[in-house]
Amino acid sequence: MNIVLLGAPGAGKGTQAAKIVEAWGFPHISTGDILRKAVADATPLGLEAKRYMDAGDLVPDPVVIGLVKGRLADDDAGKGFILDGFPRTAVQAEVLDGELDSMGKSIDAAILVAVDSKVLVDRLTARRTCRGCGKIYNLQNNAPAKVEVCDACGGELYLRDDDTVETVSNRLNVYELSTAPLVDYYRDKGVLKEIDGDRPVDDVFADVHTIVKG
Ligand code: AMP
């Protein structure tokens, strides 16, 4: 199954993607994760992307589109994939459709994880991410057993540079302006599935499960 996860920063896309991977094994293609790795490795791409990411702005379309095209062509994406954080603009959505079309594929479900914007700022600033395996925690409702230590791999938990109060409000504005219109794009295509993301992780996943199971 070819899935797009839609939703504002902090809606829980990464958490749900990890659970889909666990249940079905589809590769998780997160443009944010790919870009953060490039930044950590200080590659030319990472150096270019960092200034946009630190400000909470979008990295230019051609850069991100190039990354995703390459990843979709990998063998493991043949049996299905989960796109998380992509597409984020109308141009990205259209290029994605064209690319999939040329591969004889299409998006089967665009799952919108809907969360009220008032909840998102608190969620993002309480989010902690593992440096080792990328697992996501929330200090308020999904805390690790030991402070700042990942339950899964023992790695260090950190606050993403763009999960600070200052950057979060710009990221939410950018979402409303550039990405929220994609909800209509996928609704028009008849593949939009909206779920309430303001519930415990497993309750949200129960709905995701029903959609992916088909
Ligand atoms: P995320 O982990 O999805 O919240 O992404 C973190 C940051 O990476 C975003 O705030 C953007 O700066 C950049 N980014 C990730 N995905 C995209 C995308 N599809 N288009 C443009 N920028 C992106």
C-alpha cells in the first residue's frame, strides 16, 4: 500500500509511521529524517537545508523532490511505502503523482492525522527524539522510563533544534499556508482518510490499522 501521512508538525505522523512499519514493514520515507541526517553528517545538502530548517521554513522544492524521487526508486519501496512530511506543497504533490504515474503506481491513502493547533505547540516543545534510533517520546504523555534515555536503544533523547517555542509557531504558520491545502488535493482524488489525532497513540493507530488493512 502506498500511503501519505498528512498533518501539522506534532500531529503524530512519525509515531504512527513507526507503528505502520512495525505492523506491515513498509519503508518509512520521512523527508525530515533524511534532511536531519544530512545536517548531522554535514553534507552539502545538509549545509544548504539547515538554515531553512532552523528557521522553521520549508527547504526548496527541487532539493526535497530530488531526495524523494531517488528513494522511491529503491527496491524496498516496490511493495509499498509511507511518506511522512512529503508532499508539503502543491508542487511536491503534483510531481509525486507524475513520478508515481510513470512507475505505474499511485497513492492509495492520504491519512490526515488531525490535531487542533492549540495542542500542537505544547506537544512539540515536550517532544524528545532519540539520537540513536529516532524513536519519539513526549514528556507529558509518552515519557521514557529513565529521564533523557531511550527505552528502546539506550540512546540520548534530545529536543530538536526546530522544536523550540520560537520556531514552532513559524512551522505551524508554514503548515497552514503551504501544506494544509493538500487536504483538499487528496480529498478531490478520493483517497483522503481523516482521523482524530488528539487521542492516545494506540487509539489513533487503531484507526490507521483499519485504513491500511483495507
Ligand atoms: P519534519 O521532521 O517533517 O517536521 O521536517 C523538519 C523540517 O525539514 C521542516 O520544518 C522543513 O524545514 C524540512 N522539510 C521536511 N520535509 C520537507 C518537505 N517535504 N519540503 C520542504 N521542507 C521539508
